[in-house]
Amino acid sequence: MLVTAYLAIVVLLALCVALELTARRLTPPQAASTAVANPAFRRFQAVFLRAYLLALWADWLQGPYLYKLYRHYSFLESQIAILYVCGLAACVLFAPFSSWLPQVLGRRQTCLLFCLSYSACCLTKLSRDYFVLIVGRVLGGLSTSLLATTFEAWYVHQHVDVHDFPKEWIPTTFAKAATWNHGLAVGAGLIANLLAEWLHLGPVAPFLLAVPCLMCCAWLVLTDWGKEEAEGGPEVEKQTLLLGQQNGGATRLSAKARFSRSCHDGLRCLLSDRRVLLLGGVQALFESVLYIFVFLWTPVLDPHGPPLGIVFSCLMAASMAGSLLYRLATSTHYHLQPVHVLCLAVLMAFFSFFMLTFSTAAGQPRAHESFLAFLLLELACGLYFPAVSFLQGRVIPEEKRAGVLAWFRLPLHLLACLGLLALHGEVSGTGGGEGGSGTRHMFGGCAVMMLTALMAVVSLFTLGRNDTDLRLEGNRGEADMF
């Protein structure tokens, strides 16, 4: 596995470079030249991305060695499953409030809260006490929820309300962030491997490196973002806080009312539009099995001695290759629609889990086949996320999107928690472990969930066969490819 991992990362990075060059050749620059040429916008974009990318980097550093750290502390797989469940349960608990907190504390202050809570989460990894590690997982759930919403909320507010830039420029920034995000994920695996294995600092080292990164992020939020608000007009944030104090918390009540209305409108949109319901079902099924995969990939491969940081980089490089393939597939050269790509991604994920049910058979695990299946799953993820993001933008009204996505995440996290609890019960009851029957049964359950998601995608495609909302602008007049 050692040679396989290093060979795989070289091949995957070469593939990503080839796909990027091909994508640039086949997809001409879009009409974002005005934004790119605007020096004020570029300065503002750079101020945001410096802090945001540091936050993403600190998050990715914690991916490769989390499970390994718990095993290093001699915890059983069943105990580790409970730790993961605590993290997911914290996401369920805090996700609805992550969009409400910026309205109460302020956007910049909530970003600082993220930096502090995630730093505390990383520092808990120094302890071998099980309760302290549970607290760390809860803080990690809070931090993950904040990372998913708060930075974007600050940027959109500053972009539209303070600087008055055109809304059409917003995707330019997040497309650039997504491109950097893939590279950061691959690099995080390499750096984590360097610290933990090459320098023999142990699996806790990447978590400790994340702390200064988060502190640098907090410093940028305090200084650079503070200057942005001062230059753009601090009155917006300050007057909101002053009004809240003068009216005895009226602002806080208003935020609660907006949160409640957002959830109510989101549920009504979810139940009134079958396209939204089907898309929500696909998202809940697909992304819940990803949480289970995050827990299981290490115990499946680690007994065979691969460098976990390099394996993590391979997985992220496969995801990057998938996102580049999405750009190529939906270009005017190949004319595939996002719903077609979504169907392909779910089919690939189903095949991946189907492979894993055989490669993780008790007593005869096949690590190389499992590694290949994991790479296929990450390739499917790279196709899935841009496709589902496009479809969400088309079928969910912008003003209801936050509420609808909150309802999507609820079954997503509950399914993942139930899956990990089922694995915990099976491991505890049968003494399973790496390559045991519990792992194989879990992968079989994931395959069934992917098959259900595939039927939902087919239903979505059938329902929207002539729906122009589900088609790319340049390909709306073309014939269906199914």
C-alpha cells in the first residue's frame, strides 16, 4: 500500500493538471472580465479570501489523522464511533443556529467565534480523557456549522450592502475559493503526512498546526475585515447593535422571528415542489453516506500500513479531478446537463459501495480494491457537488434557500448518526473491527441508500425532462441525452 499510495498521488495530480489545461482550452473565459478588471473589487476579494482560505486550510489539516489519533489513544472502534456521532449530533444541533448567530452577534464576531471554538477543538486533542474528547467533537460540530455559513454571510453582506458591487460578481469569488479549496485539501494531506509520519511527531501534530492557522485567520478578521467595515461604513453593524441595546433586545427577537419564518418557508417550499423534495432526498442520502465513509476509510486501510496523509491527498485529488470533469462535461463541447452528471455521480457512488461490500469481507480484506473504490467515490463527489449546487440554484428560490437547505441537513445528519450508531452496536456486539462484518454490512447499507438516491435522480430527470430550469443556459434547446 505504501508504493500504491505514492504512485496514485503522482498519477492523480498529473491527471488534474491535464484536465485543468483541457478545461481552460475548451471553456473560454466567461463574462466576469469586468469584475476581474475592477481594482476595488479585487482588493476586497483578496481581503476575504486571505482569511477564508486560512480557515479552510485549518479545517482540512484535521482530516487525515482524526481516527488514527483516537486509535493512538487506545480507544475501541465502538468508542470512536460514539465520538463521531457526537460531532454529527452537534452539527444537527448547531446547524439551524449557524445562520441566526451572525444576526445576533454580528458577522465578523461570529467568524471570530469560529476561530476560537475550532482552536479549542484542536487543543482538546492533546487530552486522552474521553469526556474532553467528546467536548472537542461538540466544538468541532459547532465550528463546522459556522464555517459553512458565517464567512459567506459576511462576504455577501459586504459585497452587496456595503460596497454595492453587482450580485453577478459574487460567484466569481466563490468559484476562486472552490478552486483553491481543492488544492488546499491535497496540500493538507501532504503536510499532515510530513508532520505525523516523516517527522515522527505523531497524529496530534496536524491538529496543533491548525491552531496558529486559526489564530492568523482571527487576526485577519480583526484587522483587515475591520478596515473593510470602517471604509465601507461601520454604521450598519454598529447601529444594529445599538438598536438592540436601546430596544431591550428587539433586534435579537427580530432575528429569531426571521429564523422561524425562514424554517417555515423552507418547509413549505420543500413540500409544495416535488423537484425540491426529490433533490433534497438525493442530497440527504448521498451526503449522509459520505459522513459514514469519513469514519470508515481509515480503519479499512490503516491495518495495511499506507501513509494516511498521502491517502487523504489522493482522495482529495480524485475529488478535484471529478470537479474538473464536471466543467468539461457541461461545456459547450460535450453538452451534458447537470442532471445527467448527477445521475452519473450517484451511479458511480453506488458502484463504489458495491465494490466495498466485497473488498471488506471478514477474514479476507483486499486493501487495494478498497482504495480504488474510495478513489471512485471521491471522483463521484467531485461530479456531485457542482451538479447539485447548480440544480439547487435553479429549483430553490434564493430567499427560501437557507431554510430549505436547513431541512435538507436534518435527515442527512440523522441518517449518518443512525448509521454510526448501528456500526457501534454491531462492533460492540460482535467484536468486529477492521475488515469485520460490521464494516461490510455498513457498506452494504450505503449501497442500498445510493440505489435509492439513484431512483430519486431518475425521477427528478423524468419530472423535469422538459423543464428549462434544470438545464444550462447554452444547452436548453438541445435534445435530451437519455
